[in-house]
Amino acid sequence: MSRPAAIEVVGISKRFGTVVANNDVSLSVAAGSIHGIVGENGAGKSTLMSILYGFYEADAGEIRIAGAPRRVRSPADAIAAGIGMVHQHFMLVETLSVAENVLLGAEGGALLKGGLKTARAALAGLSQDYGLAIDPDAIVGELSVGLQQRVEILKALYRGAEILILDEPTAVLTPPEADQLFVLLRALKAQGKTVILITHKLREIMDVTDRVSVMRRGEMVAHVATPETSPPALAEAMVGRRVLLRVEKQRREPGPPVLEAVGLSCRDARGTETLREVGLTLHAGEIVGIAGVAGNGQSELLEVLAGLIQPSRGVIRLDGQILTAADRHPARLRERGLMHIPEDRHRSGLVTAFSGAENAILGYQHDPAFRTGPLLSPARIAAHAREAFAAYDVRPPDPALKTAKFSGGNQQKIVLAREIERQPRVLLVGQPTRGVDIGAIEFIHRRLLALRDAGVAILLVSVELEEVMALSDRILAMCGGRITGERAGEVADERDLGLLMAGVTDEAA
């Protein structure tokens, strides 16, 4: 016997100017199930979920909760209807405690003391029911990303959510954190909650969902029971063509050393050593991947090499020349062909209040190609952006659109196009496919391999171990700010790398 629908949308359409984000979309999600929705960046997934949560109101169509029509015009309406949402970029106040964040917007009166007491008691109950152990007095900004996500889920449950929408929930998580999230989602399902999971990661869809719906260019193109489909079939439905899910690369001999680091060490603002005597050599025409659990020095290594932070000691050479502190300024490094795709596009890669066109030249605005005399040329900048957007399939292809209005994956494409198309000699890449759909992942992987084959030296940091293993000619494992071992990409395996990532070095073994 089939379960009744917890939530349905019938004939939903939504336009933003001339852009059709959703076109006659219908969907039915069974109560007490985990329902996946997949699609390329810009396919309309997030718009549909924003309509369900009241951020947008549909131009046409109907929402039904437990079979009854329901008008959802604001998040307050959605919460009252039992809908909660966990956004890809968390809606938390980092200086407040867990309990204060959970209570925020649901204080229940001017006096907060009683509300906080009630919130702590409710959090204790929710933590016990769903295995969400977390200190209610911990400051949110001091928590890991995985724990911050737990706070978002607790916020939704505290407000009585029976239907929980998660938008790209693993885009910012390490693999172990993602596994913990899936345990939690199964626990929510066992308690009768309904989960809608928006993701582009097909492994996650196959592992945790009961049914999956596919969106393409604003329309629903497929609904299927998860056991009756496969990653290749879903990828083809998403993109509209067959997609190569594995990386094919030819072995090649690397060229001379281009970037070298000797004895690099670094301390954070608290004086904690985040890099410890790191040494590496990057050759022309090779991809060197860094494998490691997030927080073990990979981010600091990229930022030191990119000139964003200064090492406490150590030497960096570019083309055999030792770089002074002045040489390590990011602008000077860009002039010498060292480009950087940062791990966190919002913190270091984009100004989201700027237009797509402005972000497409960010850091290169002094290039005469973008100027008419001493002034920036809006026409030249827009023309450049249109060309880059077409080459990288940025959707919508509107250079005037504020960057904040693009999906996370399309924001990532803007950063990639900006840095890759500058013909780098050295490319530092942090999380190149974070939040990017399957078709774009295939394109990005091919582009990185083409750069490598053209003689570019590439340093790759990714939390996706499969990505590191697939692309890298050599793999360096990091733990505790140190390099714990090196493996040739063609012989590396997950178990061996996992031990190195845990600090079990060759010498210790």
C-alpha cells in the first residue's frame, strides 16, 4: 500500500523577468520518506524549494500539505505548515550560542530567560530522539561545519517541522560528516519525518533516498523509485545526454619544477601551528592532489602559496627564484602566472553584491582589455563575461545579474572561468567542484586535464577523495599540518590514503 503524500506541488511556474525558473512543475512526496531531487545547476531545484518555503510565491500552480491546498507566502507560513529548511549557506548568528540560535525568531515573548530554559529542555529531548548530541551553550562560530548544520536541523525540528528540506547539505561537509548526516536522515525517516534532499551527488541519492525526481531547465523530466534507477541513468536524465562518470587521462612525464616549498610553517591568529615544515615540488604538466580530512592544513597551504597569508618560516620558489614577502602579494603572483581558485568562493572568490560581469574580472580589473583609456569599459567587461558564461555554461547567461542571484554551482563556474582562462602557468585549485552538478564536474575535470596536458602545474585540494585519486598524478596526504606520505596517483587506494590521512605515516607503519 502506497503512503499518502506529505506534500505536493501541482503545475508550479515561476519567472524572473525573461528567465523561466520553473515551468509547470508537479511533484508528490510520500509521507515518511526521503525524496531526492537532482538536476544541473540552474535547473530550478532551489527555486522550487524556495517556493515551498515561502521565499518566493509561484506565478501559477498549487501547494498541497497532507492533501489540503495551502498558500505559502512567507517562511512563517511554511513553518506554520510544518515545513523546515536547511540552506546550503547556513542562516546562523555565529556569535550566539546554539540555544540562542535555535530560539531566534521563536522567542515567545520579550523575556528570554524562560524561553532559553524551554529551548534547552527541548534541545535535550531532540538530541536524545535523533542522536544530535550538541552543547546548547556552545558558541556557533566555534563549531565545525558539520555541527553548525546540526544546529540548523535542530532549529527546524524545534519549530515543529514534519517536512524537512535540505538544499545541497553535503556541499560543505567532509565525507565523515556527510555519513553522519545520512545516519541522521534515516533516523528522522524512522520517526515519521519527511525529507526532501536536494543534491547533485548521485552516490548520495542512491545511498539514502527512496524516490528521486529529476529536473532539467526548469521542468520535471523524471520521477522514479531509487532502486529502479542507476547513476548513469540519472546523469543522462539530468543533462539530456550520456555523461562520462569516470575520468580518463593519459600518463605523461612531468616537466621541470615550477613551484617549490621548503620547510613551510604557519600559525593562526591564536598562535596554533597549522602548517608544520611542509615541503613539496610542483612540476610543469602534472596534477598534485592533497588528500586529507578538512582542517589538517590543506587550506592554509593553499593560502600561503597564493599569497593570502604569510608563513611563519620556510621558503617558496617560483621558477627557481626565492619569493620575498613583497613577491608573495597575490597581485604580483598573478602577474607571474600563478592563479588561485579558492576553497570558499564567498569568502575569497566573489563579491556577491557585484554583478556576474564584475566578478568575471575581479582581480584583473587593471587589464587594458577591460578599459577605455583610464576608465573601465562596461561594454568590454560585459562582452568578456558573455563569452566566459557561454564557454562555462553559466545559467542564466546574464552578466548584469547580481552574483548573489546565481546558484552556488554557477557562482563556482564564474570563478573557474575567471582564473582558468587567464592561461596560468601554476594553478592552485581548492574544491573545484563543490556545489557543482554532474555535467559541470565532467567539464571541469576535462578542463583541468587539458591544462595539465598543456604544461600547467596544478595543485589540487578536494574533500572528494575520489576526485583527488582520479585526477592526480601524485598524491600527498596531510594530517595535523604535516605531509604524512606520498603516493603515485595510478597506484593509490582509499585504505592506504585513509591511513596516511589519519597520521599513520610510512615510518610509523
